[in-house]
Amino acid sequence: MRLKDRRAAGQHLAGKLAAYANRPDVLVLALPRGGVPVAFEVAQALNTPLDVFLVRKLGVPGQEELAMGAIASGGVRVLNQDVVEAIHISEAIINQVAAKEEQELKRREHLYRNDRPVPNVHESIVILVDDGLATGATMRAAVKALRQQQPARLVVAVPISSPESCHELEAEVDEIICAMTPCPFHSVGYWYDNFSQTTDEEVQDLLKQATCIAQPSAVGATDG
């Protein structure tokens, strides 16, 4: 099975999350940018609020697609020790890449959220969505950061994942839903007919749409 695009992937994924529909304690959080179109469809189908959670991959210099780790809002850093040790990446290089990505993380936080308050996930059910899992480094950083806010339940949901990453994350969350775990995996983009880059404008537009139709009785927010 192949996925037409991220929106179609989100519609397919939503069918596996039906148990969370129409619940006032559920919040869907997307990992920008590619996770937003997927999460938008999930939130629409479940009738739940949508927001973003900012995470940035730490790419190996010269091989940026290879993740040596990730950072998330709140100063969280997760490293892929296998990659770090195999390529002998120094702490200085890690810090240099992390500092650069921290600036991009702050830029996106302002761009996507502007003056909107950060959602309060304490004692809420959080469904964390991305367009796929390859190494899982980005998702692990998001999970670690969200755990610090003590949600009642943390669910990771993706349309496509490598079998290894899906299995490894299972121990770190309350529930994980990987709609497809093909073997051989190849890459996330391999399983999409259209995997073009999601733009900042698309993210902003989808978040605005979601805000307009969100139910006021849904999960509250704070400026924390």
C-alpha cells in the first residue's frame, strides 16, 4: 500500500484512533512541518483541537538527512548514540549544530504560534502525530519533552514507520500506532506518491483552519 499524500495519510490514520473521538480531554499535537497536514485530518476526524509541538532534528554535518539526535522546546536534547559513536562526532560539533537548530526552533515557534498560548497538556490525552518515523530521533525528543508536562496519556500516531523505530518507541509511550511498518522500509518518503515539502504557509493556514472550528469546550491552554 502506498499513500497518496499527507492529507490522505491522516485520513487513513484517523481510522485507527476512533476510540479518542469527541472527547474533551484529547489534544492532537503535530510535529511541523510534515506532521501538520497529517494531524489536521486526524483532528478533524476525531473532533479534537490541533496544535504544534516544536522539535528539530540534529543532522550530521555533510549528511544532514542522517539524524544524530534532536532538540525540542524546553531545552530537551536527545542523541542517537549509535550514530554519534559510529561517526565519532565530537561534543563541540553536536553543540554547534544544536545552537543553529535552536534558532530555527525559535523562529518556527513565533511563526506558527505568534501570540497564541502554549496548550496545557497536563492530565490531558495527547496524540502526537508526524508523517512518519525513520530513526525516530525527532519523535523521541518530543516524547521526552512532553513527558515532563505530565499528560494523562501519551499516544504516538504515524502513517508509516520503520519496524525498528515503532518497536523501540513502544516502551516510551502509553500507546503507539504505526499504521504501516513495511519491511524493507527504505524511507518515509518512499511510501508517499506526493512527499513534497510542507511550507510554512501551509502550516499556518491549517492551524488557522483548525482554530476556527475548534470547540471552546476542548482542552484549555495556558501561557506556560
